[in-house]
Amino acid sequence: MKSLIKNFVYKMLTVSLKLSNHERGEYSLKQKLSKIVPDLTNQYTTFKIDMKNTYLVNKIRCQHSFQMSLALKAIELLKDEKESINLVDIGDSSGTHLIYLEKLLAEKNIHNVQALSVNLDPVAVEKIKAKGLNAILSKAEELHLQPDGIKADIFLSYEMLEHLFNPISFMHNMAEKSECEYFIITVPYVQRSRVALQFVKQQYEGEFQAENTHVFELSPLDWDVIFKFSGWEIVYNDKYTQYPKSFPFNLTKYFWQKLDFDGFYGVILKKNNSYSKRYLDW
């Protein structure tokens, strides 16, 4: 009986994902991404994706569609026509997003894409290099210490900030000690901020890595304050919910809140130190 109920719930959640994706007008983008990277098995380092798991594959595909929609908007915001674009993905675990963008930009006649992945996990770095992409081993918080600096037209950071011990210092260092036009960030969307650290709360046994450990899960309002304080302005923001607005599948939000997240919050940031320069004790 429990198994039947569980299967029913996940079928409902899968439908809600599809409806939300259609509602946002991102279905064609989702289909395009699935053709660019058909196999998501090794998307993460800490576990493998079962491509027969319809729920999980749809969840990731819809999430990637949201992330790429932000990236495409940021590329449109670049002032000058670019013969080449420098992209740096901070916290990249597989190179998937950079592969997406190389193909999507080629459709815009931008073929000279300089892409760099950054991760603190040597397994992830080697996995990305094996795909022919450039990658460096570094903690996000130490990226600004790279000897030659890190130059980018666009920084990408997808579901990474919630894994950091000190996201404020990271964001301030990136504002002051790196070069970029725009910074794209997505984080889990929660309505109330909280300390996560589930392995402590639930008293899990065993070891834990940065990739599967959330530290702070903050509301969009609180993230916005951090962005502004640390030296950025919000050019664009968007909330992607894993359920549609329409009845009755909007009611699946209660399952999402219990089992996962409402969705994801995304921003496109541009440097602006109007607040950070007034804080005297960085």
C-alpha cells in the first residue's frame, strides 16, 4: 500500500513539473537541452541518475531549462556584439551547463566560447576534463586567489551558494577581485530562511561532502539583501516553482515543500558597490 501511494505521489509530481515547464514557456528549451546532453547519469559526483526514473529526469531537465533561460537572458544583456564569450561555471560538477551553452550560442552565431569549470572535488574536475572542457580545482571561496585571476563575461553558479559557510565573503570577493559583466545565480527557493545541515539535524551517520551538504537555505528576500550588501545589484530575478499556478496541480506544492523545495530562485547580478563600500570592516 505504501509503495502504491509513493508511486502515485511521484507521478503527480512528475505531471506538476511538466505543467510548470509548459506554463513557463520552456518546453522547447527543455527538449533542446535533452538532445544536446541525452545522458544525465553522471550529472552529480555523489550519486548516479537512473535515466529510467521519469520523475528525477524530468526534475533535472526542468531545472536545467530554468537555469539556461537565465543564462540566455544574461547573454542578451551583454552590451556589445561579442565575437567570443568567456563563461566560468563555479561549482560545476559535470560540465553539462557549459556544453548546453556552447551549442545554444552556436545557434546565435557565437562560436568562440571560452568555458571554464571550477570545483573543489578532483573527481568532478577530472570528469569535466575528460569531456574536453577546461576545469580547475578550487574552492569557490578561494577562486579570487588564482594567480592569473579569473576573467569572465558571465559567471554561473547553479545551486552552489547554499553549500558555502560564508556566502557573503564569497560574493564580496567576487565583486571586488574578479572581472565579469554579469553573475547568474540560482539557489533553492524556500519561503522562510533556515539553517539546513540535515546530517546534523537528522543525526545521520557517515561522512559528508560539500556537494551534498546545504548550510544556509535562505528566502529570496534574504538572498537579495546579501547580494546588495556584498557589492551587487539585481538586474533580473525569477522564481521557478516545481508546480504550476493552475488548479489542481498547484496543490502539489505541499508535497514539494515536504519532499524537496518549492523550486528555485534565480538572479542576474551586476556589480554595484553602493552598499558594500559603506561597510568599513571587510
